[in-house]
Amino acid sequence: MNKPTDLFDARREALTEKEAPLAARMRPRTLDEFVGQEHIVGPGRLLRRAIQADQLSSVIFYGPPGTGKTTLARIIANTTRAHFIAINAVLAGVAAIRDAVATAQERLGQFGQRTILFVDEVHRFNKAQQDALLPWVENGTVILIGATTENPYFEVNKALVSRSRIFQLKPLTEPDLYAIARQALTEPTRGYGRLNVIVDDNALAHLVDVANGDARGVLNALELAVETTPPGPDGVIHVGLVVAEESIQRRAVLYDKEGDVHYDTISAFIKSLRGSDPDAALYWMARMVYAGEDPRFIFRRMLIFAGEDVGLADPNAIRVVTACAQAFEYVGLPEGRFHLAEATLYLATAPKSNSTLAFFDALSAVERERETEVPNQLRDDNRDKEGFGHGEGYLYPHAYRDHWVAQQYLPDSLQGRVFYQPGGIGYEARIRGEVERRREAQLAAMLEGDAEGFGAVEILTFTGAAVSGDRDRWLQRAVSGAGERLSELRDRVLDAVRLQRHHLVLDLNAGSGLLTWEALRRVPEGGVWSLAFTGPEAAALRESAARLPELERPAILQGTLVELPELLAFRGNAEVRFDAVVGRGALGSARRSGAMPEMITAARLIAGLLRDGGAISLAEPVPRHTQRLYALVDLSSLGQELLAPARQRGLAEKLQAAEEAIYATPDDPLVNWAESDLRAAFVAADLAHVTVESQTTQTEARITPALLTRWFTPAAPGDRPSYSQRLAESLNADELAAVESLYRNTLTGRTVSWRTVTAYLLAR
């Protein structure tokens, strides 16, 4: 009985797919077919790795229509071994959620198979529906994939958000839309590759431009243009600019009067007014009017702005905006747009003052501080002047010159408190001096008080606490052993490249993982690659990384800087390009293998691994400027125990010259460079905005007998010469013995201040 039904269902699905709109037929089926959103599904990104490894955790895709949210869910459905259930929040209710959960429990119990539940328009679920889903996401019965055009932080249950990773999709770029359109024109089975279609360049440019980053929009317009254009005598369907303009006449502007874009656009408008940029203010207002925003809402916001941001710098601003709003009520649209524009231009060009925020400082004082009594002279004297003396001592200002007299108005506990700070421009500039003069007289009259000011500040992607809590606690333990100086270095290197959560980072000299672990924390939706120069370093990093989930571990590479491209290719990451390359002492191998040309080679190699717009941040110790040992001792007693007075003279100068010569050897790649050479190497690699800043650090170092022995013991063949061997090039045996004696007698067991110089390089 089921067989015919299955046949009918299969035929119906085939017909539906064949007759579906072009946008539905051309929906990508694999990641390789997917176009755009490189920041989340590009090579090496966390989401791509999770899909390819079939290790997806709960996620929410957030972005405008036509950017690929549903497509990504369908790609996951095509690639996962998990059972995939799709529901639409507009049509589904709690019963659909229960059915999906029951299926998930059955498959998990019988086959050990996970279930992925895709909920399209997840923000349409009401609170009860989201609450019904939450426990099954929390205990792992289902893996949630939500898709929404609305900000999930406002529209989705906070508990669901905290248990999911949020991936924000952006409008597609013009190259993305061109690629999608050309793919539809050449694809033979799902697109128009079987037809002879020619689309003029200017026609395709129009479709792409007006689609405004929406893949569905450009495909719908292309479909309308092709399907409504009859073939010519030669069988060619020719789509010119006129046909393209008829197919998509009005630019699609993403705007929802209750959604994210609504608030973002009005925010951009207000900030442009505040920044006195009339061009930007007109543009953002035009965006709102074009999308159908209620002009009364715009006028309300401008009235608020006139009081908050223009204030007494131009008291006429609120009058002008009020008059424009009233004029709009008389004339309406479309002529009322003149009054919108006039109010906008007046506010954008008016002087600015936010001194009215003084009210909120006063309000804060009321909220925070103990309520105090109204001063007696300010109390109402109509009822109890005789009984309680209320109002006694009040000085009537109009009875005095200039209608003002110094007297107490604030409560006793607030005497001297300053709330209002007049601005220095516009109308307030004229009244500022008088306000301050009277305030000073007031304070002097009270014989007390001090002035206080006030200020305020304000501050978006996220991985929920349930997802990242254990991970962050482990990462914090991993870096907690770093000292204050190394922590400062770590933060300076990473802060310089302005990491975003989806970035790919390369640590050129991972060592103990100082930069690696912190970078991993900062790019939870991206990825980190770490180069370890030695086997033990690589093994230690892998051992530490094993505590993390497999998808969140850094990729550990072992080898030299020169071998890095081969190491990446060996792991299948040859195409990966990094948003940030960081390192601490990373160029040491290049310096030891040769002089400046090798540094240039290293710089070019690193630059070749960057994405467009990527950045390099390195902290490189500069051995040339390191601590001199002779500066740690008193040279006046040098050689007194071992040398005759005649031979003692000049030994201090010889020692200083011999040690300085160590750091001036032209053929020693460890010391034959300075900050200017480092900068020149990266400039030669065709990088822009190359800066190098030096930082001198004084640290405490303990001089142990073992350290002294290392300084004065000949190095093994093939190793770098020891300190005493380098001194021996200028000092004889007796002089060298005197130097060693002085050092051992005065430095053994001492803690000294040790100078190091670090060069911080930033290149973009």
C-alpha cells in the first residue's frame, strides 16, 4: 500500500523541483557551490570545519533575506550523517516540536543517531514554543539550527541564545551576485545553460546593483527577464538594459519598522546629526523615507535631539523642528519632505551642546544619596511661617541689582555640587561666563563647596555561556602562568591586529602558547594555526590542546618559518589565508640562518599568507640593545687581585670595548640588525603602513653560579661562541681571568636589574 504513495510523492517532489522558481532551483547543495559569507564559511573557518567534520553544535544564522541562511541549513542536511528535521516557525506549533523531539529520542535510542532540527524564522516562535524547545536543546536531544532576519538577542529566548553560536550573515557583495547570476545562466539542468541566453553587461550590472546584496532578488529578476523575453529569429534570448530595468525597477531596501535595521538606521541618522555631517544625515533620512518610515517618528527623534544634543547652544533649534513638524502635519507627503530636510539640515549645522544631560546627574544624585531637607528659607511660607519660621531669610532676587543675589538653593549636603556645565559655543558661550561668575559668588557666599563633573559612556557577536564557559575557564588556566610583563606583551601584540571573532590567526612562534591560547579565546568562530619550531614545543602544545573539543583546537604545525607553506599544504590548508599573523621572537630562525636578505625573505613569506586587509603584529627582542654585563659591576676594582697596577690601567676600557664589539659584528645575524632594518624588511615585502616601536623593559634577574659558568665556559663546536670566547678576541688570558674573577666575586647570587629592548612591528 505504501509503494504507490511513495511513487506519487517522488513524482510530486520532482515536478515541484522542476517548476520551482529559479532561486529555489539554484540553491547551492554543497559548500563548494556556496557563494559569499567568507567570514564564516571560508577555508579554515570554524563553521566550515564543523560542517565538514559533521560535528555541528547548536547555531543560529542571523542576517538579511537572500544571504544564505536557509541554504546553509540545507547544505548541512546534505552533508550530515545526523537525521535532519526542518520546520517553519510561522506554521509550526508546540505539537510540531514535540513530534520532532519524539523522533529524535527514538533515533538516538534505536540507532545512536543525532538529530538536527532546523527552525526557519525562529524568531516567530512565541515564548511558550521556545520554552518547549529549550530543554531538548540543553540536554542534546536535538541540535538546533535557527534562521532569523531579526536580532536574536532581542527576539530569541536568552536561554536558547546562550546555548548556541551566533553567526551573522552579511548582504552579498557585487562580485558574489555576479557569480550567482552567471552560475544560473550557465548551469544546464537547474539554470538556463540549455538555452541560448545573452545578457548585456549593463543589464546584468543593473540587476546586481538594484538587488542590493540579495541573491534571491537578483535571481528572481533574472528569471523574470529571461522567461518574458521571446527568442529572436536566431533562437537567442537577448536581455538588454530596458528589459532588465522592467524586471527590477525599485531597489530593495532592507527595512523593518520594528526590527534591527530600523534601530540601526535611526541610530546612524542621529549620530550623523550629532557629528554635524549634513550629507550623511540627509542620506540616512532618505533611507528611512524611501523604505516607508513614518515621518512623525523621524520628527519625534529630531525633537529629542534638539533638546539633548543642541540644547542651549542654539535654543532656536527646538522651535525650528517644532515648526517643521507642524508644517508637515498641514501639507503631508510628498511636499512634507521639504520640512523633514529643513529640520535635518538645521540640526546638522547647529552648534552642539549636551549640557541638558545635567538633569540626569541631578537625578542620579537623588537616587543615590540620602534625601535631605529643603533649606528653611526655600520652604513655603504661606501656611506655617509664624509657627515654624518657614521661608524666613529668603532673599527676593528681584529686589536686588540685576535681579540676582547669592543665597543657598541646594540642600546642605549638596552645597557646591555642580550639575550644569555650560558649553563653549553658540548661545551657551554667551551665558557661560555669567553662570560661572554667579556660581563662584554663590560658593563664596556659602564658604564651602567644590565642583564636580559628570560623564557617561555606552558600547556587539556572542557565544553563549553554556557553550564557552568550560572552554574559557580552561583557556584562563592555560595563560594564568604568564607573568605581568609577558601578559602585557601578549595583549599588545594581539590588540594591535584588532581580532574579530571569525578571524583566522597564525602564531609564528607558538613556544609555550602565550599568544596561541589568548588568540583562541578571541576568535571562537574562526581558527588558530600555531607554528612550533621544535618537537618538544609541538608535543606540549598538542597535549594542552587535547583538553579542548577537537573542532576548537589550534592546528599545531612543527617546522621552520621557511617550511611553513609546505606544512600548511600538507594539512590541506594551502588555500587558507590569515586575517592576522602574530609572533613573539618569530624571526629568530631567519636571523640565525643569515643576515638581512633572509629577514626580507621571511617578511615576504609572511606577507604572502595574509588575506586582503590582514595585519601582522610581531614582538621581536633586539639583542643589539640587550643588557651589557660590564654595566652590572664596579669596574674600578677590576684586576686588583690578579694584575700589576700597570696592567690594571685601561683594562676597564678594553672590557667595555670588547663587549660592545660583540654587538657590532657585521656578519652575526643575531645582532647585525636594528629596528630600522626590521621595518625595511617588511616595507620591502610591499606591505603598507609598517610601523616599529621600541620598548625598553627593566626586569629583575638573579645571577646564579650556573649562569656565570655558562658565560665563561667555551661553547661546544658548532655552537655560538660563549661570552668569554668573544672577549678573548680582545683580551689576553690574564685579563680574561681578572674579568671572570670580578664577575664571580660581585655577581654570584645577586639580583640585578636587567635591560631588554623589544621591537613591536605592525604592518597592514
